[in-house]
Amino acid sequence: MPVVNRIADFAAEMTAWRRHLHRIPELGFDCPLTAAFLAARLRDFGVDEIHEGIAQTGIVAIIEGQGPGPCIGLRADFDALAIEEATGAAHASNHPGRMHACGHDGHSTMLLGAAKYLAETRNFSGRVALIFQPAEENGGGADVMVREGIMERFGIDEVYGLHNAPGLPEGSFCTTPGPIMAAVDTFELHLKGVGGHGAMPQETRDPIVAAMAIGQAFQTIVSRNVAARDDLVISITQIHAGTTDNVIPARAYMNGTIRTFDPEVQDMVRRRMQAIVAGHAASFEVEAEFDYVMGYPATVNDPGRVAFAAEVAREVSGAAQVEAEAGREMGAEDFAYMLQARPGAYLFLGQGSGAGLHHPEYDFNDAVAPVGASFFARLVERAQPAA
């Protein structure tokens, strides 16, 4: 697969960066070791400005091009997951119970590679804003960076991001115009009844039976309250109740996730879940505390920027390796907040076979890092050609 020659020259260096980051995974906003390593590399490259401490440990670095022009934003996330690593790799996590199971170490490495090349060549006009973001997995670091004013402060006109994709051919790209990833909400339900002996259920008000009925009824929202053409997922992911075989407990807990694209569908789901909980609680004579929490919004690509990004991807990987109308998926991504603030595009970069995202045996494929870095670099040079 063709990559920028200069980036290919330092591919081994990129692998070393990535594996160092893989050894020091950090969670959420609290990523001081990761941020320090990224800032040190950016200083080595000679970027013009480094702004640290945004969203606690986030960084925005600026590279000036040749003469005046717009500012293009390139984003990479760098937080890890609370998973015990099982890769057995020599570069495995040094932090027990934490690992880079989503490839954010690779995302940051690709943006570092682009930064090194762009700082050396500066074959573009205007400015590049390199956005290194914490807390994608949990906490909405993108939202915090946007609310702290990075778009206005650095004059960012458009913004792009990449995510690795296990299972897609190595070095391939896929994206889609419009919505590409779903909005993600969560719910929690606490039920309080009256416990008692399992042999005498008539003397109890059983929260387990109520929870089972509510869970079944939630699924009818998908099958009976929304058109088949409107994507909707309601998944119950936790139910906790009871301690032994002959005691009906007094309490039960249920938790889960909701994925939507349409705000009207999202609002309907919230209202129907609240009504189902209230009705079933009354019918089973239990008390219910229901909490619906709205999370990341849908990730919506700008169609024009998608078409442009796909052209750049074809330059890097070839036309056969780029799918520009791949359709949307029910995963979620806080890059959505940046795309709400500025037009841009989000793409997936295939990394071949191997364990999937968020799996304890997952590891980023270092062979695709020069591909992603080349994509970022050519995106800048094409979007903002030097005078």
C-alpha cells in the first residue's frame, strides 16, 4: 500500500512510540504520562505551539504552513480501558487492570507521525491544529475540549478523525456521509419490593418478577413503537438481585444501553421506558426509581468532507481499498461533539484480522500506522495547498 515516502522512512520510530504508549495505559482524563510523552515528541518535531492542560490532560499543537489560510483540525484520542491485558506481547501494559484495548495508542501514533512530517515539510498554507484528546471511552473528553473553546481559540474551520477497525482489510478505509455512529444513552432501574421466603411468595412483593416483566416490555419498544426503517437498539446488560435459592429479595437492579440516530426516536424511547416502569411498578406493587441518562450524540459526517476525505484515502490506499458509502453502525464516539461544532468527517482504517476492539487480546496493528499518518498528512496538503 502506498504511503508518503518520508513517513515510511520513520515507520520503525512510529512503532516504538506506539508500543511505549501501549505500556503506559491511563484512564479517562487522568493521563499525565501519556500527555507528557506526546508533548515531548511534539517538541522534538519543532511544532510552533503546544497548548497543554486542556480538558485536564488534553493537548492542542499548532503547525504553521506557508502563508495565510484556514486551520484544519486533526484529532486523536489517547485514553485506555479498565481491562486486564491478555496479549502476552513484549510491549504489554505495565499498569495492571488497564490496557489499550481500543487502539487509542495507535491513533495518537498516527497523528504524531503526521505531525513529524508536516512540521518538517510545511507544504501547506494556513495552520494545522493537532488535537490529542483524553476521555473518549468515558467522560466525553471531546465535549469538554469543545466547551473549553478549542475551535474558537485556535480558529479551527473543519475537523477530521480516524479509528482503527479490526476485521476490515489492512490499510483500507471506510466511511459514510451523514450519520455514521449512533447516539448512546444509558438507563438504571432500582426496584424495591418486600422480600420473604421463597416458599411463601404470597407474602412478598417480588422485585425479580417485576424486573423480568419490565425487561420484556422494554423490547416491545423496538418491535412495536418504532418503524422498522429507524435504527434502534435497547440492550439490558445488567440485572442484579438475590443472594440464595430460597429467599425472595427485597431489591433488584437493572441497567442497559440505548442506541439511536433520530432525536425524535430517542425522546420516544425515554418516554416509553418511563411509562413502562411506572405501569409495571404499580401492577406489581413495587417502588421504582428510574434514571435515563443521555450520553454521546450521534456522530454525523459532513457529506462534502466525506467525499473529499475519500479522495485522499484513495490516493493513499487505492480506489479498491476505500468504501465511501459504508453505512452507519450502532457504536458511539464522542468525536460527535467536534462534528457538532465544526464540519468534518470520521473514517475507519482497517487493520486486518485479529481480536476485536475492547477484547483483552486486542493489539493495534503497527503496519497501518504509516497509512493513517499519510492520510492525515495528505488531507492537510490537499485541503490547504501551499501558495
